[in-house]
Amino acid sequence: MADEALRQELEQRLASLQARLASIKRDVTRGHSGDSAEQAQERENDEVVDAIGNETAQSIRGIQLALERISAGTYGICDKCGQDIGPARLEVVPEATRCVNCAQ
């Protein structure tokens, strides 16, 4: 995949994840019910939403770093062994920083 096409795909994923994170933050900051049983359920839901938010934030950072590597000309190079990261791996995980061997 050409760098420009990859950059556009990553930027689209980044925008989508940022919108998702904003939605998650809105959900977490909403008020809670006055009913104690409902509050317990809402707090459990908040924990799940918070975990999803953390995962989304990590994905955002990974994409931002991939975009930086594209700009620096180091995208697709394993940060551990220095070998090329296979195109199939980058197709599945475009923000990958390690080749299959080093990722294990």
C-alpha cells in the first residue's frame, strides 16, 4: 500500500477512534440514577465503558505513532530487530511496531 493511501486510511481510523473516545467520555460523565440498584448497574457499566475508553486511547496513540513513522520514513521497520515488518502483518495491524518474530 502506498504511503499516501496508508496515511489516509490511518487518518480516517484516527478520526473515527477520536469520535468514539469523545462519545465514551460523554457517557462516563453523565449523571447516575437515584435508585441504588440502578446505580450499582450503572457503575458496572461505567467500568466497562472506562476499559473501552482506555483501549481506544491506546489505539489512537498507536495510530499517531504509525503516522509519525510514515513521516520519518521508518514505517514498516521492526523497532526491535530492524528487519521489515511483513506486508500481511501491516495489512492486519497497520500500527504494528514489531515483526511477527519479535512480537511473540
